[in-house]
Amino acid sequence: MNLTVARLTARGLLGRRRGLLLLAVPGLLLVLSVVIRVSVGQDESTTVDVLGTLALGTLVPLLGLIAGTGAIGPEIDDGSIIYLLAKPLPRWKIITTKLLVSFGCTVVFGAIPTYLAGVILFGNFEGVAVAYGIAALCAGAAYSAIFLLLGVVTRHAVVVGLLYSLVWESVIGSFVTGAKTLSVQQWALAVARQIADPGVITSAVHLPTAVPLLVVVTLAAGALAAARLSRLTLTGEQ
Amino acid sequence: MTTISIDRVSRWFGNVVAVNDISMQIGPGVTGLLGPNGAGKSTLIHMMSGFLPPSTGRVDIDGVPVWKNQQAYRQIGLVPEREAMYDFLTGHEFVLANAELHGLPDPGAAARRALATVEMEYAQDRKVTTYSKGMKQRVKMASALVHEPSVLMLDEPFNGMDPRQRMHLMELLRRFGAEGRTVLFSSHILEEVEQLARHIEVVVAGRHAASGDFHKIRRLMTSRPHQYLVRSSDDRALAAALIADTSTAGIEFDPREQALRIQAVDFYRFAELVPRVAKEAGIRLLTVSPQDESLESVFSYLVTSA
């Protein structure tokens, strides 16, 4: 963890329009939750639907995408990353710091709003709000690492990230059951299922599979990103 | 005292060879890396600054490879060509961040010192986005100097600078060179290199076209275009006779010098031509002196012959 890198990353992420976007997405979720609670009332299945589809299925991956790729992608694109890299600073430290900042964003703008939305919709009954909040926390870490890696590896990180979260997790996942085994969303749901009262939340993956996969994917993506960054070349006249 | 050593280095991108078997040593003092756009200067600087591995060969700083060696940045100050910086910071915040990233014991003092060196204190609290190109260049320079490196590499540092800023930066670089630092800058503009560097390395089309003292390189090339100042008993008659020959490219009458300025393209032929023509026309030659010591002719010669 390097404080200067963290400060630069956070200012880059939260400054300008991206900061507003990061605020708008969870804001929308909370407003929607209030509207639903007022119009539908306190309903378990609605709560699970909203938190599962909107919060964990859309908000968290979207945030992971914005924060993960945004923590490094623009700097690599415009070349300003050179000021971080031309320093006697281990590259893995840069990645770890950026990963933590990105994860922090998903906590503040993803996990906490998800928990709050749960409370608004259903109170603290059956552990649903806490379960989804913690699931969002786990998913946020994994998404941050995956999308940070994408940000280092490709200039089209946002497109690739969107394809993964929209096409793979949502569309393919709903037709091909096997695809769900390789879905951050399902791993996080497995964690949520464990925390909430039995039978409330369902997941396609069992906890003993989900937790190691979450940990391995997060660490591996971080390590790969660090390795890739230490071999980063600058595009010169070619 | 730090030496950058490039030993039989080539670098290719796919089928394109950007740098072709170059060897050079860059020691203390100011060295100009000269070549037209696309010659491979940036590729060389990227390899020297550890942002590109050579395809073959070695790039070392004091005997230690630069690639994947982050400790090398304690010695290196790099001023990249690209303009992007952390635009949302002020100039001071940017230089301070660089000092912190170097892990300096007193980053605040180092940042102040560096900003004073480039004379940017007056605008240090403005956002980088509001800076002109020359101001950005100076802040980039401050960020590269903040840890007092023994090697300073600048990729096209004079681009976009106005003449005053250019002179100031040249003074700075001269000073660093005189202090015994290894200063390397690239440029495609000949006057810049000529004004600043006694030692030049010329790269043309990925190849090492020439190396060494500027005057020495000039002397090596006898068939380059030459400028001569010629005075005679009848300048206009001599000019008319000389221009008829293919060894001259242009003749101008300089009224202030009361002499002819002759551009010769074929040195040997011209050297033989002048006395013969003068003798045949009955003209007395008063002065024949080579004038042209500008890098321009060396360069264009190297470009066309490479």
C-alpha cells in the first residue's frame, strides 16, 4: 500500500464525471427501494429479486467495472502511468494499492448501499440485508481484481468487462447452468445463502466451491495484473 | 558519474525493425540524440529508461540492465514526450507526488527545490490543465529532477516551447551536464542539438548513422553539401560560370559581404571546378572559404545517404 498512489488513484476515480456516475448508480438503487417499499410493502420475494438482480446482479459488477478499470486504465491509455512506474517502487505495490482503492469504492458505493436497500425493503428480517451486503462485499473484491487486470491487459477493458458481466453472467448463465459455476455473482450468492435464513436465497454454487474460487480469482487476478504491469511497455513510434 | 551503455541492441515490433543493431555509450555531459521522426529515437529512450525490453542486445546503466529493474529509477530522471500528467493536480501537488513516490526523506523541500530550478513557483498552485505546453514541460522537468538523478533523459523536450522557454531549458541542461550528470535528449530539430550538445548520436531509419563530436562527424563526410563564401575580381561572371556545372546547387550574391554564397553538392568536383573556371574566365579568386558549420547539412546528408 502506497499512500501517494492511493491518493492519486482515488482522485482520478472520484474526480470529474466518473465520481458522479459512481454516486448516481447506488442513489438510483436506494430511490427505487423506497418506491418499491412504499408501493409494494415489505415483501421477501420482491426484496430478494431487487437485491439479487439489481444490486448484486447489476450495481456491483457495474461498480467493479467502473472502479476496477478506472483505477488504472485511463493512466495507461494516456501514458501518465509512467510517473508511477519510473519510480523505485515495486509494481505489485502499485497494483495492491489500486486494488484496495477500487475495492473501497465498491464497498462505499456498492456493498453499503446494497445493505441499506435491503434494510429499506425488508428491514433486518431473516438476515437478508446483511447477507446481500456481505455478498456485495465479496463480489466487489473479485470484480475489482478482475477488472483491474482487464484494465492493465487491454485497452478495451470496459467492453470486455461489460461482455463478461452482461453476456456471460446474465444471458449465458440463465441458459447454460454450467456457466454459473464460473460466475462471481453466483459465488457471492453462495455466501449470501449461508448468511441469510435457510431457503431465502438460492445459489447455483455451493459454499465450499464458491469461497476458494472467490479467493483464488481475486488473488490470481491481482498477481497477474502486477506481473503484467512490471512488463508494461510504452508504445513509441512504430 | 553514470554511463548508459547500449550494446548491439535491436528492437522490432512484428515485422517492423525500429532499432537495428545499435551500440553506443552515453557518458556524463549533454548528448543529443538526433534523427528524423520515426528514426527510432523514442524506442531507444524507452529501452534506456526501462519501458521496453530490447529484442536483442543489452541496455545497461553502469553495468546493470535497466529492464525490469525498478531500482534503476533512483538514478534516472525521465521527461517523457507525451503530455499526459495527472491533470487534476496542481503543479506543486504533481511534483510533490513524484517526490513522495521516490520515497525521499523530505519530499516537500525536494519539490520546492525542483520547482524553483525550473522557475515554476509562480504557477505552482494552478491546475496542470491550465498550463501552456512550455509550462507543462517545465513541470515534467521538475518531476524528473526532484530526486536529483545522475541520468536525465528527455524525449523531444523542446517541442512546443517558445524561444525564451527553450533557452531557459537549454541553460538548465547545460548546467546539469557541467555538473557531471549524464544528460540525453532527443530531437529532430537540428538547431536544438547544435546549440546544446557537443556530442551527438545520429539515428536514421533505426540505424546508428553517426556518433561523436559534431565537428568530427562533419569532417568525416566530404561529399556532403557544402556552403562556400567566395570573393573574386568578378563575382557575377564567376557565378554564371559555376552555376552551369552540376556540382553547384545554388549561388547567391551577398551584398553585405560583397561575396558569393555557393552551395556545392559534389565536394571533389567543386574543388576542381572553381580554380579551373576562374582561370578560363580570367577571374582572380580572392577568398574561398567553407562557411557551413550547421548541423542541417550533416543531417540531410545522413538522411539521404542512409
